[in-house]
Amino acid sequence: MQKQKIQRFITFLSLSFFLTGTYAPSFVQAEQGDSTTIVGLKKSQTTQILDSFKEKQEVLLFENVPFSSDDELGLFNAERKMNSLSDILKRIDSSKEQYKQQKRVVTREKFTLKRMIADLDASISETEKYISDTEELITDKNREIAKYAMHIEELNAKIEENKTSILRYLTYIYTKGDLVYDGAQNIDVLRSIILNDGNLGEIFNDIHYKSILETAGQNFIEIHRDLVKEYYYNKESLKKEKLANVRLRGELIARNRDISAQKQYKEQILEVTKGQEALYNQYIATKQESEEKIQIRIANISEEYTSVFARLGDKYQCDIVGGSNGSGETVATTASGYSFTASGTLLDSCSDLQKFYTAEKKLIDYPIDENIQNPLIWPVDATRVSTYFHDEDYFKSLGSDHEAIDIPMPQGSDIVAPAAGYVYFIQPPTATGYGYIALKHSNGFVTVYGHISEVLINKFDFVDTGKLFARTGGTPGTFGAGPMTSGAHLHFELYKNRESIDPLRYFDLTKLQYDSIEGKYQYKFVEDLKTRYGNKTNISKYSKFLIAGSDEIERQKYLLANYASPSFSNHDVWTEEAVGGKIDPSFLMCVGLAESGLGNHLKTGFNVGNIGNTDSGGTYEFISARQGIYWMTKTLNNKFLGKYTTIDQLSRYGNKKGSIYASSSSNWHNNVVRCLSALKGKFVEDNFEFRLAEDEKDD
């Protein structure tokens, strides 16, 4: 027993000394089944060691840098402002020259303005004459059309009259038949007289009629043909005249439009050119005034900029020079012409200061687009993750949150930059020490790589996205693995504005094996799959927790119908209580699922959200399902939790010291996120806002 205590004490001292010297963050668990000790250390000791390391690493990464105060960091903003203002000055000069050129053009055009107006007037007069002639021609055409129409009516009357005569002739011939014809088929007048039973006057009239009847019979058809021919000729002529009239009217409309445009153009020219030279003079004067104001602003910013450089020089005992050092050797300079040096020779601290400044400046040109789904690429060729961010088992074993992901990789695998950045810190690998590297990126991102076996770059080197800069390690006993390691892997940390964040939120998870991914990330895997392949892949095989429905409401109803107990399956009750408490209904249902399986595993009556049911034995029960749901919203809005807006604040997953709804450091949060992703039909982030906005409540 005494020997074990001594060994444990020696191990603790060794580990503490190691952490103090190298800030190693990676550990392994003890033998399987032992969740309270690690290589002879108690859980309380590992918690202390790990938390101490995190504090020191935070100081190392974010406090122990050349520029730390607000005014020093303001150098970059000042330089950006000066560069921006200089660009504005260049644009002003360019625009001034353009307007001067336009002024010269206008001055030349003034001499030709009268000619332009005269040409326009001539064109307008010509168009007006054409319009007048066209209107007269249309009037003539209308008269011709009227004449043709009248003549057609007359012809039509004659044709009808001739048709009547032909009909009478044919009727007479048909009724008398052979009686009025002789053997030669000519009309026999004497026979007609004998056969006629009228008086003498009528007989003579009849004889006269019959004498002309024969002649008429021969001419009737020819006359009719001539009348019809003339009729159709006049109709065609009328049609042509009407078409011509339509064409003329169309031309008249076009000409009227032309003359309107010509007159408008003339007015515009007169308006624009009227006093235009004076307007250009005024504009150039305004630009000149703006230029002077910008010059004053640049001078003021530059004065403060120089002052900060001077303070930095005093702080690090470095001289501030411009362009070259005292011996004539050229040194790296800032955009404003300053460099950090010391009596002509760059010292280590001054050199680092200059390199840091140069790297920070270059970083400005490599922003990370956080609007895309996966802005970072994998630093290694990963297929699975062995330990997750805020891993529950890790916390249970070591008493400290795992602020990283562990990626199993063969010893010596390539590590590439997930985004452009520069080398922020290097802890070189040694035979017994822990090796790691930190890269700084734009937008406040910092990435850390642990168990490094080989470093291929230098501090302050700039690396582009995908560029090789180190190799993995972690195999026990190898360079950079540290005194304790679980095997070959990459320990990867991601920071955003000095806060550790989950790296898997920023990577394409389709690179991993789906079945090896923790439940809540499987929805992101599907989202990434859609982004990567569109509709070319079948995602149905990746659905583990199936919630059917074409929209969120249908999926809510499916969840309650298939997973809730009968008492808690009423969709209206859930939504009414949630909206009344300004809580997202889907979130409230998922909390009920995580706490009691939506009423299937109640500890006390109708307490679906485990309100008041504490680990120390406290219990509380309700008289109805609605009351149990109501008290969930009441609890989320109380004085302790009412200030929270995102899921990660409600448990120890993202809230280490404040009041919480659930004590779990991982499982509760992951289950709620997984359920919410299914109901929302998309991957839900850790910082999902579970409270409804006013307009959402009103809807």
C-alpha cells in the first residue's frame, strides 16, 4: 500500500512538472473498467492537472503575444484605415481626372451645340411635314374607299336586277315550253298570238316582249358576267385601299413617336448642357474638399499609429526605423514604412515582433468564409474520430472536458493547414516531451495540433490552405507523444475568438465512416452528403432515427404519435404550451424525449420534463400532462434559466459554472440536438436558439 502511494506521488509530481514545462494536454485512461484513476492518479488529481494545463495554454496562446493591449491591436485597424483612405484618395484623383476630361468634352460640344439644335430642328420639321403629307394621303384614301364602296353598292343592285330578269326569262321559257318555239327552236310570234287569250293591246305588247326575249336570252349571261367581274374588281381595289390606309396610319403613329422622341432629346440636350461646365467645376471643387479632409484623417491616424509603434519599441527595447536599418541593410517594413530593429541589428525579440506584425498583416487578405457549410478542410486524411468534443466518457474518467477531437492516424501521417494562416506557436517534439503546434487564421480562428512527431515549418511562417506543415505522432515512446498517450492519433483543437469550439461543425463529415459517427453528427453527415453530391446519392440508408413528414409540423405529429405515451401524444397541448411560453415547440418536445421518453419513463406523475426531480432525491409530480408541459416552459423562463437563449447553455456541455436544466456534460445535449435535427429536417448547431421571437409567437 505504501509503495503504491509513493508511486502515485512520484507520478503526480512528474506529470505536474511535465505539464508546467511543456503544457501537454493529452492523456489516456487507466485500465478498462477503472473510471476513477489514470495511471495511478485519482480523478480529482487529473481534473486539477488538466484544468491547470488549459489555463496555462490559454495564457500561452492568447496572452503571451507581442500585441496584447487594445491600442497595440489597434495598429492593424489603423493601418487598414490608412490603406482604405489611400485607396479612396486614388479613386478621387481618378474621378477628378475623368470629370476634367468630361469638362473638356462639354466645352468642345458647346461650339457645336447650335449646329446640333439646328439639325434637330430640321429633322423635326421634316418629320412634321411627313406627318402632314401622310394625314392628307390618308384623307384621299378615305375618299377613294368611300367611292369604291358606293360603286360596289350600285353594282350589287344591278347584279340583283339582272338576276331577276334572267329568272323571269327562264320561268317564261319553262312554262311555255315548245308552244312558242318553231322547228328551228326560234320563238314563233304568230303561234304566240294565237295561244294568247288577252286583248289586242296586250297581244301587241306580248309580241313586242317576245321579240326582244330571244335577243335578251343571248345577252343576259354576258351582262351578268361583266357585272360580277366589275363587282369583284372593285371589292379587291377597296381591300387594297384599306390595307394601304392601315399602313399609312402605322407610319403616322411611328412618325409621331419619332417627333416626340426628337423633341424630348432636344430638351434633354438643352437641360444637360445648360450650365454644365459650371456643374463640373463645382463637382471637382467638392472632390478637392473631400480629398483634403481625408488627408487630415490620414495624418491623425498616422500620428497615433506612429505613437503606438514608439510604445512597442520601448516595450521590447527595439528601435523603430523606416525602410532600412542603420547599416544600410534592408529590413521588412510595414505598409507605412516602419520596422522593428535594434541599433542596426535585428534582435530575436525585435525580429519576432516584426515577423508577427508581418504575418498578422498578411492574414487580413485570407478571410475564412463562414457563410459556407464547411469552411475548413480536414488537416489529416481522417476516417473516424475516437474522442469527441466534450466527450461524456472522457469527462467521467478524467473530470475535465475534452476541448478537442482525437483522430486516429498512423504514425508520421501528413498534417496540412485546414485554412490559410501562420504558425502561432511551436512546442518542438522531444523524446519524452509533448509536441504541438498552433496556427492562427483569420476571423478569430486558432487551430492546435497535438502529439506532433515532426515539425516542417518555423514560427511565423505563413501556410496556405492544404499545405503540409507537420506530421502526426502519438505512438507511446516516440518523439512528441508525451509521457501518456493512447496510441497514434492527432489531437486537434479549434478556437474562435479565444473560445474552444467543436471542430466537427466546420468539417465535411462525409470523409468519415458513417457508422462510426456519434448520433448527433449523423444529421450533419447527411447535410454534407447533400451538399457534396446533391440528388445523386440515396440518403435513405443513412436514416437512423426516422421522423417522417414533409414539414416540421408533420414530423412533430409523427414523433408524438410513434414515440410519446398516450398522455403526451396531443400535438395541440405541446404547441399551445410551448408558444405560450415563447419556446420552440420542437425543442420542448425534444427535451421531453431526452428526459422521459415523452412520458414513457416517468419518475413521477406527469413530470415529462423531470422538473424538480433531483439527483439528491427530490421529486415533484403534476396532475395532468398539460401541467407537466406547462412547468417545463415555466422552468425555462425562471430567474435562473430565463437569461439563456441557446441549447448549449442549458447543460454542462456548454455551461460549466452557471445554473443548468440538465447536469449531463454531453448526452442530454447530444440527444436534444439529434432530435431537433430530425424535426427541423437539417443539422442543428450547438448554439441553436430555442426561444421564439415575437413575430414567431404571433404567427
